[in-house]
Amino acid sequence: MEISKGVEMLQLDFHGTIIHPILLWDQDMAVLIDTGFPGQIEDLRAAIEKAGVSLDKLKAVILTHQDMDHIGCLPEILKEYGHHIKIYAHESDKPYIQGEIPLLKDGHLENPPKGRVDDTLIDGQELPFCGGIRVIHTPGHTPGHISLYLKQSKTLIAGDSMYSVDGNLGGIHVPTTPDIKEARLSLKKYVDLDIASVVCYHGGLSTENVNDQLLKLSQE
């Protein structure tokens, strides 16, 4: 689904679980935000090509956090395109993504996905890609969870800081969030942004009164 020019919400189905990586592109490059579950590389490739973009144009992958459904295709992407792609993530989740320590929630896996992180991101950082991307450190779901604000389209990529149902923001997903206190503080960071739409990795797009919805969630 095209959210705005050069912003595509992908939809991947993993045994009935629907997830939403984001693809950004302009004339110079394409950026992928999160990579899906392990084994979804062909589904991911098909979704990107359906949006009219080739994976060959991909220059950056931004990982919102370390969970398996977000880093799952990273090894395949690096194997195929790693020589011209930079991988970005927050410093606090970098050692998990690189396999230096077991994944916080999937540490029991014998062969978890892993890959290099080239650059670490910090709160408030501005990336110059595709009209400008602001990094918002939103810990709680994981220590290094980040959200991304797309300045040109006023879109918030919320990752797993919250979920949505039928276009309504549902707040924090408590069962998968180890630090609820931190997660609540993170939601307050959205209130001062001018947001036209929100994409949750689980639940997809919300566009109706999102600033009011975010304000309400931040006060709970």
C-alpha cells in the first residue's frame, strides 16, 4: 500500500501473522525498514518489486529493533547485496543483531538470524534519506527500539512500540514488552510531532485522528 509518494507499506504473511516492513525510495536510493521473518526473502523481494522498485536499488536497511520478525531476512540481504548496503540500528540492540549475545526474546533459537550493523543511530538523529528521517529512541519493547518519523510525509513508523487494530492505535503490546514503564515514557515522545499517519509493524496503517489517539495513549 502506497502511503505517499515514495513510501510503501509492505504486507508479508508468515503463517497467518501479517507484518509491515516499510520501503522508501527516491531517484537516488531505496531504504528498507525491517526485513521480515527468516525465510521470507522471496516474499520480501516480490513485495518490493510490486511497488516498482528493484532490490538492486537498496542502499540502506534500518532495523527498528532486534526481534526475529524484524531481522529475519538480514542474513540473506547481506549475502546478496551486502557490498553496497549499509545497515543501521540503535547501539543498544547492535550486539544482539550481530549475534554477540543471544536475542532478548528468541535466545533459545539454535540458529538465530544475525548480521552486521554498520552505523548506530541515536535519539534525535536526522538521516538525509528520502526527504529526511528522524530517529526516535523508543525503548521498552527492547532496549534499542527506535521509531522513525518521515518528515516529508509526516509518517510515524512505530515499529513495535505499539500495535493497531483496524486503523485504531491499541497502545503497548504488553506480552512482548519487557519494560512497560520505559515503553510508556517512549509513547510520550510522539506527542509533539505533527503526524498524518502511523504505521505499526503489527496492525498496519492508522490515519484517523492519530495525534488525538497518541495523546490519549501517552496519558494512560
